[in-house]
Amino acid sequence: MKHVIMIFFAAALLAGCATQQQGAGDKMNQSTRAKMTSCITAESMVRIENGTAFTAPVKATTDNIVETCLHRLALEKMGLNQEAATMTQTILSGLMAANRQ
């Protein structure tokens, strides 16, 4: 398992380095690209740590991670990430309180 994690980190590092070397003709600016890389790395590590990274084919896991990160970045760009977090916390707190009764 340690070898898999080391390989993942090496691949993520190489991908990050390759991303930084691409020219100005990219559609995605460097700030957005850095946020996306960070999100993908974090989401991948969470899945590796909880054992769900390799339960589906690599393509399915990749698609799911990309979709998750695109949604997060879209919410952030629209300024809704904090609002969504607050709303979710309020709803969950209400549901937890209702379950206790």
C-alpha cells in the first residue's frame, strides 16, 4: 500500500510540474489550474485513506474525482461555497436534532 501511495504522489508531483510548464495559450489560468490540482490531490488522498480509491475502475474513479472538483471550483467561483457549507450544516443540524427526539 505504501508503494501505491508513493507512486500516486510521484505522479501528482510530475503532473503539477508539467502543468506549470505549459504556455499561456491554456484555457485555464494558473490560479484555477493550481486549485484544480490541489483539489484532485486532496480528493484522491481522502479516497486512498478511506479505502475507496481502488474499488472502481480507474476511469470511473477519475471521472468522479474530476466531477467533484469541478463542482467545488464552480461553487467557489460563484461565491457559493461558504453559503453551501453553512446551508448544509444548518440542514444537518436540524435533521440530527429531529432524530434525537
